[in-house]
Amino acid sequence: MSILLEDIRKNFDSECVIRNITLQIEEGKTTVLIGPSGCGKSTLIRIITGLIKAEEGKVLIDNSELSESNYLGVRRKIGYVIQEGGLFPHLTAFQNVSIVANYIGWERDKIKKRVEELSALTKFPFDGLRRFPAELSGGQKQRVGLMRALMLNPEFLLLDEPLAALDPLIRYDLQGDLKEIFHSLKKTVLLVTHDLNEAVFFGDTIVLMREGEIIQKGKINDFTNSPSDEFVTKFIKAQRSWIEE
């Protein structure tokens, strides 16, 4: 089960934000997209989910090209988590988690059983699912967002800066839980972050972007020992907390 991007190019008005990117997302591993704000990380992940369309290039998911004709079927293979969970405020946490399962006609008992499984997996109290998003903390919202993304047991999990808005201690706890979940489920994961510590913690492979292009791909030792560009060294040195560790 794989994701392959071939020569992806995306413009917004006259500005090119993704420049002919080709990238293989390794099966069963966690790949992390990292780079400064505005480098195209979130745009690339939205292209993979089909939320926006590239002007040029192909998105191949399990060797099937993403298109208007197969979008819904392919999209169900992807779980997508965004900042602060992206929950619907008028629905309870349970309703948020089960919304797509309800839409496609899952039976009530099947939905309840799956939500119970996900509640245990994400360490979110099942009774808390009766609450509305406004009654949840930031970390709880992210756990609910993760449950919703995993509801249909997708083959791929895409996370767009899921921890960026959290307090440091909550972020620390959720990082550990997420890594444990990634390891136990053995899914193909693509995670977007701007934080090098987070990229090193999660990533089997790190992909550094700048101005819509991939500058370097590999493990952190590749970046420190064999930087492909002066920007790579500058980016790493700018993340002083990582250097100090």
C-alpha cells in the first residue's frame, strides 16, 4: 500500500507553490514533511487527500491515480487529521467520530464497537464522547480528531501539524501516544510539522521543503553530515532546542 507523487505542480493565481515534486511515501513507515511556513507542506498534503487539485502531475494511491471518478473510494483509504482536530462544533465528540460511518450506512452496534476500540487506543474516556468540542481541551480535541480519522480503518494516515496549537506538556504526552499508535497499527503515515524535534521523534524519513521544492530527504544524520544545500544547515541550526539536546 503506497502513495506516489509524480511531478506535482500547483499554482495559486500566478504564484507557483509546488514545483514538480516527485515523492514516494514508504509503506508502513512514518514520513515527515518539514520546512518553514509557506514552503508548501500543507498544500502538498491537501493535494494527496484530493481537497485541492494540482495543475500538473499525478497522485497514485495503491497504484490508482486519484481522479474525480475514483475520489470517494480512494479517499476512504485515507485518514486525515488537522490542527485542533477540525471538529464540527454542533456535534458531540461521538457524533464527530462516527459521522462518515453513519453516512455510509454502518449499523449502530458496529459503530459503537469501533468507537470503543478507538477510545481505548487513543486513551480518550468513552464517557467523554458525549461532550461537545467546546467542552474539550486541545489535547482531547486532537484525540477525537485522530479517532475520526481512524474510524474506517484507513490504510494511510495524513496529519497536518496536528500538535502545533497545544501546550508543551500536552504536546509531549500526545507525541508519545501518537508514536505508540503509529507503531502498533503499522500504517503508512505522512505527518506535516515545522518542528525539527518532532520530525526526528516521529520520522522514519524526513523530507525538508523550501519554496515548493524538496531540498533533501533522509534521516537526520543525512541532514547534519551530508547537507545538500546551505539552507539545510541553516534550517537545522535555527532549531536551537534540537542542537542543545
